Amino acid sequence: MRLQSLRADGRIQLRGAQVDDLVSLQSAELTGSGASVVCVGMRAEALDLRFARPPTGGVNLRDAHASRLQDNPRTWPSTLGLDGLTYD
């Protein structure tokens, strides 16, 4: 699921999703209030969170799992839910 270079004013919700491949938000620009990304309980082979800039809303990865995780601390949002996040 490649959402690269996506521009969204709202929420991306993948709660409980099972993805056998990559979930990529590389270079995505996420605006709007509230949570920008909700991936609570999601399972994915790989997760790429290298946003173009920090999302204006939070990112919630509670209880999610990815075999591989890519991120960039310079683009972390001000609210980041990581409780229970696991990755290999």
C-alpha cells in the first residue's frame, strides 16, 4: 500500500489492517486536526513513516507490528502513540 507523496487534509485510518507488504507514507503531507494516522493493531511486513514534514495531527501506532520500520525523527509529529508497537 503505497501512499507516497500523498497530500491529505484529514485522517488515514488503518486500524486492525493486515498488510502482507509495505505500507509507505514516504513524503506524505498530512494536515488537519486530530489524529492524522491511526494504525492501532495494524500488522504489516514493512512500515515507512518518512513524512515530507511532521503531520499536523498525531500518529497512533498502539499495538501495531511491522517486520521492518523506517522513520525519520525530523518528521515525527508532536503527538506520537507508540504503546505496544513492536518491530523486528
